[in-house]
Amino acid sequence: MASRTETRTVMNPLDYDYSSFFYSSSDDPFAILEPYNEWYNAAVPEGYYLFAQAMATPPDGRILLTEGKHHERLKLLNLSSYNYLGLSSRAEVIAAAKAALDQYGLGAAGSPILSGTMEVHVQLEEALAKFKKKEAVMVFPTGYSTNVGLISGIMRPGDWIIADQNSHASIVDGAILSKAEVRFFRHNNPADLEKKLQKAHGKKTLVAIEGVYSMDGDVCPLPDLVAVAKKYGARILLDEAHSAFVYGANGRGVAEHFGLEEEVDMHVGTFSKALGGQGGYVAGSRNLYNYLKGFARSRVFSCALSPVVTAGVLTSLGLAQREPQLRAQLWKNVAHIRAKLEENGVDIGQSTSQVIPIMVKNDRRVFELGHKLLRAGLYLQPIIYPAVAKHRSRFRVSISAAHTTEQLDEGVAILVKVLREEGILV
Amino acid sequence: MSTSKEGYVQYHYRDAIGGFFEFPTENAKAILPPELQPIEPHHGSSVLSVMAFDFHNSPVGDYGELILSILVAPRIEHGQPMPRSAFFPFRLGTTTRESREHAIERWHLPHYMKDIGISWVRGDGHITIHSTDSGEPIVDMTVTEHEWSNVEHRYQAFMNDEDGAYTSTIIMAGQFSENEEERGGITIHSQAMTDLLADWDVDVTPFRELWMRNGLQTFHPLQTLASYAKR
């Protein structure tokens, strides 16, 4: 018979994660801080230092970054930033931002419904509405606040929100704030969406989905999802944070790609990905705009987007429209790196977009690999549970139109070398 | 006999499998003591844990056990070892009367009061249990394997009955595999042991599958609680 198991459990920080510290057992809300920090201080040197390392340059193909373990500044190839069309540091964008700084000053100094709306905000909303072929566009300070304000602005207790299980936190948090009944359907699964819609029993219902999912880089089956949602009379919110200005013949996103722009009720997007700036928007009807003006609290009670950023985004939008070759170059780059990765047997999951997961599927090894990639000159972010399912850890590659073929080849060469050395690739 | 003087009780198992299934939190809250907070992998969704054990060399001999639990927030205290997760078992079925009486008396675990049958089907990379009551199916569940490693995991269980509220730490040591590949499945049949689940809208695919084998389950001494968790 085995001897009694020791009562002491040696704490390996990688046995735990952020989700382990949501609750404590005390009446004092600060009681969780000590056990959390005990874990966090042990977890940082084990790999958590790879998160939030400070960059000293624009998020271009080559960056300078202060590595988090030894605080050493490294020159790296960057395959991590969202700068899909390479507009973040375009000369025209910077010039527009500088001119706005001279004209308006640094900040808006007010809520958009009070004194914070400046002419450049109106120009951006009008230009984007024209581009999206919608009656109106409302700009928010961030992408996160867009979904939070939109969903909590229109949905009420007793209503139903049915969202894809891989929905972004902003959709989830907006749904929570609305106090509506919330259900999640299995990722990209129209049959499960229908099962959940049947449970709504005819209540006011919103279906929330995304164009491209940020962790897997897969595209939603929009025609099937729209058909199911319409069958049950549900309204549709499509978040195109990672697909607007990238997908569709004119860059209007996955809805344009599938020819379903009219069927989607609310088109959400961000300026922080393809346009290289910051902020978010919802495009839809004028009636929706007018209502949200009063009820989208995340916008009403925030300072308006900085006019400096707004002017830069407005210029980025113009460039994205006038230079379709940027999208063409992006897709050429995506095709190139996909072919190289597949040729080397790298597992990229179900991605069909510019967001390409490099599947490691080993939660303990992903930090060690991240460190080796960094030391080999490649900046890639590890993605671990709870951001993705357990044992589906990965690195996330984000491709930009501004990447050169040489940069992409160099990135693949480093990646394949490290994955082979570490036995992830055979 | 595997009971130590200090009150630690050991149960050796050949296989232990588990599946975590989402279901609406409103159903979880209906049976949880108010002091216990259900874990929500998604807002509004709690976790039904279905576990099955194939025990040998226990204080009550060889037996099988089917456990229905809800995942709840563990008690985390500074300076104390951290549990991996915590469970509120709300219905257990065992294959022998002796094991059932032992678990009720010793651990205050709520049982289905008839002997059940559990058959194990071990396949290539997957394992299935079929549980029955007098030949009528209760639960059929399949889990799949991932990479195996030797572990010693700490869990908490919270129990209550008419006499009070209790907790125990449980250490699971042995070979362990878990995955979130969504390859397993469950069929919950309409039956007296599963009557509570009839309207729960439980997902039929586990978002997490666990498989432990050749292991040892050690219950730490039972603690009586003034309330489940001060929070």
C-alpha cells in the first residue's frame, strides 16, 4: 500500500493562470492580492515577462524592444502587430496627425455629446459612413468601448443575446452590462446557434459574431449564420475588428466579401488594426446612431477620441480606399507565408486570414519557445489559457502589407529552426 | 484498510475519467448553497462535472462511482497550497452498498440510494463508461486522451447535508491527461439519478476532458464549516 500523500503541494507557477485568482475566501477585497502576487512574481521569470514588453519604435516590420527578463534592448523582426495595411507610420498619416495637433491640441477635452466633438470627428464619421455605404457611423474612443456601449445601449433585461463562444471580451462585457440573458453557441456552428435561438422563445434577440476571430484567424460562416438568425427574427451584430479594410472587393469587410452588407444590422470595427490608429466604430442606420447618442454610455461618459488620432485615422481611411494595392499586397504576403509555413509542416490551425496561429499545443513549452524566438531575433506573442483552450497554446502571427518577402522568409526560417530544435516540428 | 490514523483516507483507482459540460448558471444556482459561487467559463454558463472512478484497494474494496458535481470557486488563502479547482458534488452513484454507506457517513456525500452498474470500454485513445440502474441507462460518457504526465493535483470538495456544511481537500496522484479538443461526448438518459438534469440544457460535448489512471485519491480530514466560503 502506498504511503500517505504529503499534504504540501509544491507550487509550480505554470500549474496556475489568471483564471485561478478570480475569487478569494475573504471579506476583504484586497485579500486576493497577496496570493496573486506570490504567484505572479513566480510566474514572471517563468515566462510571463514575454507579455507587455515595451517597444521603442513604431509597430513596423523591424522594431526595437526592451526584453522583459534581462531588460536588454533587442532589434527584432516583428510579426506580432496588428498593423495589417502598414499605415501606422505612413508619412501622410503622421503629417495629418501633426497638423491636427497644431489645429486642435492634444485632446478633445470633453464628452462627444458635450464639448468633445470637433470637426475632424464629424469628418471621420461622414467619410466612414460613405465608405461603408451606411446612413451613419458612430466613432468610439476604443474598439472595446464600441461593443460595450453598443450592446448595453440597445439590449435590456429580459432580452436575449446569443454570441459565438469565441467572442471578444468587449462583446461579453457589453452583454453582461446589458443584463440580458446571454447564451453562447459553439464556435462558427450555425446548428448550435439555431438550438440556442429556439430557447429564446421569440424574445428580442441579438446574435453577435465576428468576421475574423482573433485567436484562430478563421472566418465566420456568415451566410449560414445570417440565414439562421433571420429565420428567428434576431438582429445581427458583426464585429469586423480584424476584417474591416482587409476583406471584400472594396475592403468593406467580411460582410462585403459574402455580399451580405444589408443583412447585417450593426457593423462594428476598429481603427487600431488595419488603419494603424486607435478607436472603434459602429455603422448602421441613422435611427441607431441617434439612439446610441443618448444610450451608449461608454461613449457618452468618455472623452472623445483624441483629434490627433482621429485625423491620422481619417487619412489612413483615405489611403486604404485610394490604394487597393495595399490589400493586394497583404494577401500576397499572407499567401507567401502560408505556403512557406505549410511547406515546413507548421500547424496553423484553421486560419484562412492574415491572423495565423502557430500551434504549439503545449502550455508548458510555449514560454520557453517564446524566449528562444526572441533571442533568435523574432518577436512573437505567446497565447495561452485562458485566452485559448487548455493545451491549444500558440504564437500568433499577424501579417502586414508592409512586410517584405525577405522579412517573411526570415521569420519563417527562425520559427522553423526553433520549432525543430525544440522538437515541436519533426 | 487505507485509512490512516490522522484521518487521511486513500482510494486506489485503475481509471478515473471526467468531462466538463456547460449549462445555464440559473440551474446551478438553484441547487448550490448561496455561499458557493459557480465557476463560469462563459458569462451565464456554469460547469457540470461528470466523473467516473474504477476503484480498487480502498477502505471498502473494489467499486465503481459516478459523480455529478458543479464546479465552484475554491477557497484561496495566503500561505495555503492552492487547489486546482473545487467541486460541489450533488449526486453520486456507487456500485456497492458498502461504498455508498462509507461515503455518506465519512464524507457526507449525497447519494443515489440504489446500486448502479458501471461498465468501462477502453479503446484506442479513448475510454467510455456506460452506467445503468437495473439495466436502464443513466449516463454514457466518452473522453479522449492527450499527452500523459505524472501529477499530484490538489482539489477541494464542498458538501452539505441536514447536519451541516463540510469541505475536504482531495489529492489526486497518478498519470493524468486532459484536453479541450472537444472530441468526447455524453448522453444523459432520463432516469431517477439524473432527474435534476432533465431541464438543465447541458451541452453534449465536454469543453474539457480528463483521464487519470493508475492513481491514488487521498481525502484529507473532513472540516466542518460555519459557512462554505466567506466571500
